[in-house]
Amino acid sequence: MIEISHLRKQFGDHVAVNDISFSVAPGEILGFLGPNGAGKSTTMKVITGFLPPTAGTVKVWGSDIESDTLTAQRHIGYLPEGAPCYEEMTPRGFLEFIARVRGFKGSEVAERISVVVDRLSLTAVLDQRIETLSKGFKRRVGLAQAILHDPDVLILDEPTDGLDPNQKHEVREMIRGLSRDKIVIISTHILEEVTAVCTRAVIIASGQIVADCTPEELEARSRYHGAITVRAVHDVDVPAISAFLEGLAGVAGIEQSGREITAIPRDARLEILPDVMAAVSQQTWPVAGVYQERGRLDEVFRTITEGQQHV
């Protein structure tokens, strides 16, 4: 387990992290989010032992990151943002170097490399120079070095940033597979990452935790949670549909974007889909589709980070 208790980090007069506490257990994929300057990166650097805390404690598998740094770090695998590697090396040479740095010797080096190469499907590029690899393969090489020593904790900084949709899917599937018996912390600014792969989200703003809940609980705080969007066909009277839906008892308001009309419920607990579907059927509107929204994380994120509302 990772246990963070009353963590504070100060640079001169500037308080970057202000008395935050949380713990993470094996099997959890924690999304750690925050706007620029919120203290997110500083917190990650303290957890990994790169920066000492000003006050408070961080324990990784029972070892204090400040007083017993090396023991704590042996439990950690870290993928920095951008997956920096020695570009002139091949993945094979780079992983051999990392294995020796990690203390593996003799046949252990080849064994560990074989495991991660197979797990991350690196065989085809194992002897190419890293500088020639695609972003997706570079990210896989970075992830391979992070898991080479089979750590209990994986800390991943922006693991899918810059990847195409197929590469993002591949990396997320790898993360899900790795999380079965490990703690995974993903530091990210990509909100879709939270719903795509995380089981829990912690949001930090101005050095303090303002949210700690599941992605579903975050979505439920959105004013669009349970909203119904009707996509009209091109020859339908969209203003007339909007006016009719706005008159429904459970609808607080209507938003229109092109041929899409979104009915927002008066209360997130209200189920307005049956009323909207009944209206579509009774009025015989020719529509291209009707769907229910789960909630918009970008709206929730702005609300709780700008207004500092704790959830």
C-alpha cells in the first residue's frame, strides 16, 4: 500500500502541496489530476523520492520514502512524461542497461528482459535504434523499463499523451493487465483517461485535494448527468423540437448545437428518458438517434478546481 499522510511541500514562500492525505491499495488504478500549477507533479516527485517533503510522510509498502528511500524505491516502477530513453540505444541494449542498474546479474538479465518483451510485444523492434521507433513503441519501451523488476507500484506520468487512438487503446489494455496485483498511479491532464482506465480519481487544486471518488461519482456531479440528447435529421424543425422538450416537467433547460438538442434534467436523480422517448414517438419526429449522457468530466473538473469545491 501507499500511505500519504499530511504531506506538505514548500519552495521558499510558495506552498506547492498543502497537507494532503490519501492511501492507495493493490488493484487500484488511481488517476491523479489537476490543473497546471496545482501541485500534481510535485506530489509525484515526492512519492518517488525525487524531492523530500517539507512535512508529512509517504510510505511505500511500509518503507518511508525519506528515511528509507532505496527500500521504498525498490517497490516503484516509474514512467516519466514522454518516456525518455537513450535514443542511440536499441530496446534490447537499453533494457539490459536498466536490468543491471536494478541489480540483476547473469541469466536473470535475459529472463527479466524476455518477460517484459513478451508482455509488451517488443520482439519486432528489439534491435532497432530507439530514435527510429514510433511514439507507441517508445512508450512501450518506457513501460518495459518501469516493470522490468516487477514492482509493486507503477507511477505513470501522462502514459498515453501524444498517442493515436489505437496506441492509446493498447497502452490502456496493458495498464489494466498490470493492475491486477499492483498499485497503478496515473498522473494525467487527459480527462478521458479517467473513465477509460481508472478505478478512482483524485483531483488536486492549489496544493489541496478537492475530489477523491470513483469516475462514476464524478460524472454524477455533472449537470449533464442523465441529460438526453436528440439528434434530429436535416429536414426537421429543430426549434420546434427544442420548445416542446423544454416544456416537459422534468426538464430544466435545453441546449442546442446544430441538429443536436440536449434536454437537461431538473435534478440528476430524475429519469427523463421515458418522457423524451414518449415525445419523440407521439410527435412522430424523424430523428437520427436519442442517447443518454453519463455526465461531462470537463465541466465537473472546471467546477471543482476553479471553485475549490471539495467532493
